[in-house]
Amino acid sequence: MKSIQLHGRPVGSGTQPLICTPLVGKTPEAVLDELLVVLPKQPDIIEWRVDFFEPIAEAATVIEVAGRIRQAAGAIPIIFTCRSVNEGGAPIPLDAAGLVKLYVAVCASRCVDIIDYELSNPAHELDQLRQASRASDVAMIMSYHNFQSTPDAAAIAAKFMDAERLGADIGKVAVMPRSPEDVLTLLGAVWRASEAGSIPLIGMSMGGVGSVSRIVGGVFGSALTFAVGKSSSAPGQIAIEDLRVALDTVGRSVTGK
């Protein structure tokens, strides 16, 4: 599998995906309190979902909190994500230009290791953030989320290919299944895209039925899975303690070790 290095830790290097836990606090105090709960559970990666953060329009406050997360997290990589309302995020008081400006400032602060920006955004914004992230040695996820349904396998694979074509370090697709068959569609698409492409991929089905993809996705080429540390950021996320046990069980069965 293809991989990138974050703090010397490979992302996308085997059948057992890394575990990421979200921070979804609305205030600086809530984010940092949440972090204190999450860190003892030893996630591999932490995602700050800044769309939930009420002072998001105050860049200095965002950067200050990002710096405090970075200091407390030590070597644990940090993903900085502002999920749009159309793809499952909370409403924010910033327009598109303001959000891009915030992302650029956060990259320049070097307080985060990865930014996540959605493929549905205009190409010039994706390119601007790709250049800004590279200039600050920050990796970039380009993502697609569908909370209504699961597109067919070809459409899912096309999203992964778009991410790679546009220069992403990691491609991500998360979709909502309407049946168990949809989960198989997602997993099959991740497998085929991981075989054909050259960047690490993250793929998952959401909701209760889709939760199985969070456990076995690594077998099909998904490099990262999301778990609840304190609060969930998407439907179907599993508590980190339970997910780690399940991943270890699957990993031993697959590798025979």
C-alpha cells in the first residue's frame, strides 16, 4: 500500500488503519477539555472539526487553540477540518474567501499536520490551499462526503482519482448506505482505487450498517478510520476502546500473527 509519513508514522502502510478521534468542542475551553479526555486513549491521529468552533471567525483564537492542541498532543498528528454544511458540517459565519484565508493562516502557523478540504470546492481554492500547505510542509486530504446515499462504485472511484489528480496527499470518501449492499460497493471501490492509485485512501460507510467498514476498511485499502474519543463527528463512529479491540482481532486474523 502507498503511504506518507507524519511525525515518522506511516499513514497507509498496512491492513490495520490508524485510528483518528475528533474534537468538536464549541469553545476553547470545551476543545481543550475534550482533548484531555481523548489523549489518554492514545489515538493515532486527532482531527479538530473547527466548523463546530464558535470563534472560528477569529483567526488568532483558532491559531492559539491549534497551538495548544499541538503542544498537548506531542507527536500525535493533527488534522484541521472545516466540514461544510452540504457535507455534514455545522454552519459557520465565514464566507468561502474567509475560510480559505483561515486555512492559509493555520498552515503558516505549522500547528497542524494535515488539512482536509472538500473536492466540491472550486478548483482554484483547492489549488491555493495545496500551494499553501506544501509551502508549510502540511499534508492535504481532499474529501467527499455524501450523507444521503452511496454512489455507484465508478463514481466513488472517480472521487479518489480526482483527489490524486488535484495533488492530494490523501483521498477520502465517506458515504451513507441504504443497505448492506451499499457497504460492499464502498469497500469494493476503495479496494480498486487503492490498487490503481498512488496515494493513501480513506473510505467508509456511515451509520449503523456502515460501521462494519470502520472495522474492516483497512483490509480493503483504507488507511484511516474514525472513532469516538469523547464525542462523535459522524454517524456510525465506534468508541475508540471498542474499535481498537476489533481492529486488533481483524488484523491478527488477516496476517496470521
